[in-house]
Amino acid sequence: MTTALMSGILIIGITMTSCSVILILLDQHETSLREFAVLGLFCSMLMMLSYYVELNTPGIAAKIDALKFGYIGRVFVNPVLLMLALRYYETKVGKLWQAMLFVIPVITLFLVFTCEEHELYYKHLSLMKNGLLHVVPGVFYYIYMAYNTVLAMLFLSLCLYERAALRGRAKTNNTILMLSCLIPFFSLLVYLSGWTKAYDVTSIGVMIAAMLITFSVLRYGLLNKEEMLQNMSTGLIFLDSDFRLIYANRKAAQIVPAIGKKLLRAQFMDLAQLCEDEYATIQAGGKTYQRKITEWTNSEGQHGRLLTFDDITEIRARLNRDAMTGLLNHATFYPMLDESIAESGQIGKPLTVSIADIDSFKKVNDTYGHANGDTILIALAGILEEYCGIYGEVFRYGGEEFAVIFHCDQALAEKSMRKALEAFSGTEFPFIPYPVTFSYGSAQFDGTETSVALFDRADQIMYTRKKALHARERAAEQKAAEAAQITADAS
């Protein structure tokens, strides 16, 4: 091997690595792997550039400076490559352990940059007849070599551990990652053996590894397509014709924990039940996901099902709320009441339903307009939420009728409703000359009745009170009319 041949190879490597960095940076797809890929390629480029300068610069001082410059990339390339693999295989490693990966490289870099002052890393540096640097290693040189060996073993162990469960493109990427570790490592061993006549072919090994990573990025989407699927907010589960799992992204694993944490593994699980009606919606992590099933077929004749799970929490929340008052609506009342009855039966906690209906509301709408009627509805909703919402859930049941599911006994529920009535009747509306009131009724769950029966009991109590109120109003109106008639006759 000659200096000219080595320099030519390094120029090609620097050019190709630079182009690779640019291509990855220009890629519009977001990816958490991009940073490690770019850093690894940049470190490789620094190594090749420094060694090219070392080969083609006369004088030992300039060559030592080039050697120091190259170590900026050399010491970090292996930790960055390991971080790339850890991120790719979604292996959880604590931040402290991640930081520990860079302790030896930082110490090495310091010792190399101060090698003229001590003999810890290089005992002696001299210039050989062929113009190459001759190095005599120090104690820390061997520590650094041992560190790189351990890193390489960890990297390969991780790849081999994951390999058994991979197939297709993932397995190809696995092979590329292993080669990107093995080739620089073996090139280092060849250099240390002396077979290359003092030419440091480690840079060539790193160049080949960089090209392999770039090939994987551009050909198989190591960074882009896979990462896009993994970062989607929609859960994706690909099943084959036998309902076996082919692929699932991170969100799918959160929604269906049975899939497991290692999303890159093609786990052979029978997931036919996920296609059944009971999984049309799934509750997970306080959110609601709606499932859709799509048939897929590829060019090889294989077919199966794609299950997508979309977050419909906000949509469902809007559908469950009354648009005007913001309270829970009629559609949610009975499902929530059924759940509350089941819970009350299990733990023996008291449960009470109260119904409120605005008195003479039709008269208000007919006389003062529906816009003003809406103002009254909104005001009552706020008052019920304030005085009753602390003990349960408040609903706009329909029209001018409201309902409250109290998680307490009837006495406390009635007390809360009375306070709400006092606050509501004391509210002044500028468009109406008299106070507006509501009638209410409460019924405590007896431990056996259905949700409909419980509601009907509370409703009947409310209507009994409303009829009594109307009777009193009619009696008062009749008495006032008779008094007016007596006054008119007397005059």
C-alpha cells in the first residue's frame, strides 16, 4: 500500500460521507435516529480527513496535530454507533449509563491532546523513513482499546439478541448494523498486527461502515420509513391471513399491551379477537381509540388485515357534552347511571338521583324569547355544577330538565339541591321582572331497582312538587283576582 493509494481512498470516503450527511439532513422525515446517524458519519469524516492530512503533511509536529484532530472523531464514533443501535432496537438505558459511555472517550481525548506532556497514552511519537508516524503505546492506550472491544461486544450482543425475532427488512438492517461494527473493529486489529506496514487502515474500515449505514438509510429506510410508522399517533397492527402479528408500532403497544414492548419483533400471536366487535373501541390510558379494519394484499399474493386505532377522545368528549351548557348530555346519562349503580352494589356506597325542571319555562320562552330562555338555562347549569357537581355528575337531560347523579345519600343530595334553588331563585335576570325557580325531586338507590326505575322515582317526586307549586300559584292568582274584583265592585 502506498501513500497515494491510501490518500485516494480517503478522498473518496470523505466525499461520499459528506454527501451522505447532506442527504440525511435534507430528508424531511422526522426521526429520533437522525442525530446519531449524522454524528456517526461526521465522526467518520473527521477520522478520514485527519488521516489524509497526516499522510500528506510534512514534519512530525503537523502530523501530530492531524492525529489529535482525528481523535475528536475516533473516540466518539463507537459510542454514537452503540447509541444508534440502542435507539433502533428501543432498548431502555438510563441517562447515567448513557453518560458513562462517553467517560473513557473524553479522558482519551484529553490525554491525546496533551500527549507531549506525559506518557499515559503515547510513550513516544517519532517519524519513520516512509514519512509515517511511529507510535509507542502508553498504559491508557490499552485501556482505550479494551474499552472499544467491550463496546463492540455489547453492540454485537444487542444485535444478535434481537436478530432471532426479526425478518425481512428489519433483519437486513440488523446485518448491516453488525457489519458496521465488525469491519472497523477488524481493520483496527489488522493495523495493530503490523500487516499494513504502519498504514492506519482503521479509517478505511470506518469509511466502509459509514457507507453501509448510508446504504441502509437510503435503501431500506432505517431512519425514515420505520421511524415514521413508529412515531404515528395512530396505532397500527398488521396481521397476516391467520391473524398472526406481522408488525405493530409504539402506539399500538400502548393501546394493546399484550403485543409487548419490543415492537420490532414479529411475535407470533393469535390476535383474531382484536377483529371482534367488542374491540371496536378500546379504552387505554384515559383515552378512547376507535378501531378500523382494512384488508391488505401484496405483490406476492400474501394478504391479511390492517388494524388502525385512532384517538377519538376529544370527539367523544364533544359528543358527550351539551353544546350550550357544557354539561354532560342525555346520551351519557343512563350509561353513567348504570356504572354508578353497579359500583354502588359492589362497595355499598349510597347513590341518589335528582331531577330539576325549570318552572313555567314555556311561558318564559313565549314571553321573553328563546335567546333569553337560553340565558336562564346556562345560568342554572352553572349553579347546579357549583352546588351539586362536587358530589356527583350534572347532566342536561333535555330541554329545561336537568339531572344529577349524586354519590351520596338522599339527605345530602336534597340539601345541595335546596342550596342550588336558593341561588337560582336569587339570580336577577334584567329581562324578566320576577324570580325564576325550578322544581326538583330526589330518589336514593334501594339496592335492587334499575336505572330507569330509579330515574322515574325521582321524576315523579319532582312532578308532584311541581304540581303542588302550580296549585299554589293558581290559588294565589285566583285570590288576587277576587281581591281585584272586590276592589272594583266597591269603587
